[in-house]
Amino acid sequence: AGLVMPGSPLSAAAVYIPSSTDGDADGLSDWWELLYFGSLAPLPGEDPDNDGYTNMDEFQDNSDPRDQFSIPVPPVIAHAALGDPQVAPAPWPVTAAVTDNTRVAAVNLFWKRNGQPSWETSSMSNAGGATYEGVIPAPGVLGDTFNYRIAAADAAGHTVTGAANSFFV
């Protein structure tokens, strides 16, 4: 598909703006303001489509500030729960596919053993593409029950916590 310009000969000019340019110092990149509004007039706290998300929210999450159905969203976590029971000794590797409409900023693994009151946590590392890997470490002995979950955040700060999982050792 190309640019259709009906009628007599016309010309078009493309203006490329570095993504970091913010000439009016309002926190919204100039390219984004020009793309969606045609000017640098929009303010970060405005909500032109009345969807409950400000221009800053929409900019940070790459959604359309003029479309009430295009809203900021948190990452999506896809994870196949570890088998229950676990017959191999700890540590237990945990993998998940984590995707987002902008950029995944952090993925964390939370676990607790035998109903401990607080969760242990560790970062999951990117293993390439959308795959993140972590580990539930030892100790873990016959008769223990582990509960675990995965949480993710995107570059705009939207977070999601995956389903609670458990297994018996």
C-alpha cells in the first residue's frame, strides 16, 4: 500500500523526530503528540477520549489517546504450572512467556514453603524473546508444599500477577 494523492500533482514531506525529543518539556515525546494530535498542544494530564487514562498513561503504554477502546494494558503471563507432586529434588526451574504491547520491564517469581507468612522473591531472567526463567531454590524435602506465582510489569508501570500455583514434594 502506498500514499494515495488524488488530483493534480502534490508533494508530501516526512519529518523524522528523534524519539527523545520533547520540545515543550511536558514529558510527552514530540513525535507522539504530532502523530495523534498534529501539534504539541496536548497536556499530559488530559484525557481526550474520556477512557480514564491520561495522555501520559497512553503515551507510556503506546495506546491511542483518541480511541476510548485503546487503553493501557499490563503484560500477559502464560505459564504451565509445575507438576504436582514434584518427585525430583529442588531447585525447580520455572518458565513463563511474558508479552506486552510495549516492553516488559520486570518479571518476578514469588514462592513460599509450607504456608510461610511471607513470600520469597527473585527476578526471572529473559532467556530470549518472550521466555523468562527463574528457579524455586532448595530446601525442599519430602512432605513440603510450595505455593508460587509470577508477576510482571511493563515499562509504563502496569503490573499483573499470574495465577497461584502449588505443588507437593
